[in-house]
Amino acid sequence: MISWFRSLQYSGYKGTRPYILDFPAWFVNTNIGKPVLTHEAVELGRFLFYDKSLSSDSSVACANCHQQKHAFTDPQRFSTGVKGRVGRRNSMHLVNLLSDQRFFWDGRAASLEEQVLMPIQDYLEMDLPLDELLTRLAKHPIYPALFERAYNSKQITRKLVADALAQFLKSIISHSAPADYLRAVDVGKLKLHEIPPPLQKHWPVYQKSLGILNCGPCHTLADIHGQNMFEDTGLEAVSKDAGYYVVTGNEMDRGKFKVPSVRNWSVTAPYMHDGRFSTIELVIDHYRRGMIRKPNISPLYTHGGSQIITETLTDAQVASMIAVLELYTDEKMLTDSKYSNPF
């Protein structure tokens, strides 16, 4: 880290450079936000994201609970915070968040800038008061210079910390899964022969599964599209976790949780807000056979709904569904160095 900082410090570079979110022409995206990002703030946010000194005992970083190789989720059912404290929900993914409007499983944060400061202060997670955080950063050997470079300010504030972390998270984009190329053919952005040869073998699987892939009405697949739905998936007759109710105060929202993207699902187990399902087969089986019918359950989950009737899926169709979902694993994003630990 120090060598990187010194090379930047003595390069003679002044000012900030725009960070362009450059999507390939074939990538289909809708409702995408257009944030103003800079290389300097994004890089500063990456340092903060991986820095354990943002926790009270310097043992936990944001990246402990949001690991790149797991699409910025945690493979443990509940993450461990400072002093061995265990959380109560599974860590959500932090990919393709540009158009999301609410954050956390219960939606209690209305912006990324609000969201990123909450785990730092949370008793079960990093448990560090923001005033102490700012004092630590001000005394750090490199952060004062990095904040001044990114924001032209000698004062480190909670607003700037939030902005830097949020800018890094906004820069984490997944658009290079095999299914992205295949969908580009499906919508006429590419011809089949333009797909890289190793991916052409997946085309029959992709085409076969389109008719039974019933996840789309709720879950984001190919596009960068805000996941702004909150649903009760019939896990419990009486929800132990209030969920979205803490935001709205509406009893019909009790037990509802944010609908996550299924992109990169193959590396984000366990599943559901409480990580109760260890495999995708168990998730699908829940929708086929295990849902508890409740007054506030989404009509999309029932026979009276308009699109999803998962009970009718055969085992062969489930296998086909899983095969096509595998195509949404973005290996490039999972290993891209610009999202990795800079220390």
C-alpha cells in the first residue's frame, strides 16, 4: 500500500479524474443510474472497504462480510463481527446497486451513502462510533492525503467517508456472465456467431430454459436494474423478523424482505434473509412445496398470480432452470483486481 501511495504522491498528478462506468455495447441495461464518480474517490472507498481499522478492535473490515469471490456476500449463514459477535441476517450482495432505492434486507437505508455508515456503528458488526472513526482516519499515515486528493479538503468528515465508500460500491458492476452474451443475441444486439466459441455451446440450454425460468418477475437477471421489491416468501406462519415493517409501519409489510438479484447465485449461498437454505435446490423446493400461504404473500407466488406457478415445475425443468442460472455467474467480476484488496 505504501509503495502505491508514494508513487501516486510523487507522480505530479493534481485534481480528480472521472470514473466512467463503461458497459459493452451488447449489454442490455435498464433504469441505470448515472452517478458522478471519480477515480480518486472510488480508490479511496476501496481502501476504506478493506481496512479493518474501521472497526472498534481493528479485527473486521466491510470486506469480511462482503467477499469478492462470493459476489460480495458472506458464505457463513450469519457474519461474525468484532469480539466474535454474531449477526442475525445473512450478508447481502453488493453488486449492481446503481438503481436500488432502498438498502438492507429491511430497506431501512434510503441511499448507499446512508447504508455504508450503519455497519461501522452497529454493535454486532464493527461497533465504532463515527467520531472515533474520523479521529483514526485523521491520524492515519495516508488517509489525510487521499481525502484531500479525492475531495480537495483537509478535513475528513462523515459525509466524505460515506461518499467514498458509496462510490466504490457503485463501481462494482457485473455484466460479463455467459448469459449476458447469450441475451445479447436474444435481443438482437449480437449475432450467434459473434458469441465467443466457448459460450456458443450454452445457447441451447439458454433457449430451452427461457420458457420455464420463472424468477424474472421478481429477481434481476441480465440487466442492471434496481431491486426495489419487498416480499414475504412464506417462510414462516408468523414472522420472527419484522422486515420491511420497520420502515413502513404497515402490518402487511411485516416479514417482507428485499428481493435480491439471482445474478452470481452459484457463489452466494446460503440463501434467504436468514440464510436458512444452503442450496439453490432447497430454495426452489420451498417455492414448489414449502410456502406458507399468508394474507400478505405476493400473488406472484400463487396459482392466482399472473406469472409464477412454481408448483407445476417438474424435476427436469428445475434442473434446466439451475443450468441456465449457472450462466449468470460472472467470473470476471469475481476476480477483477479493481475490486480487490488494495493492501
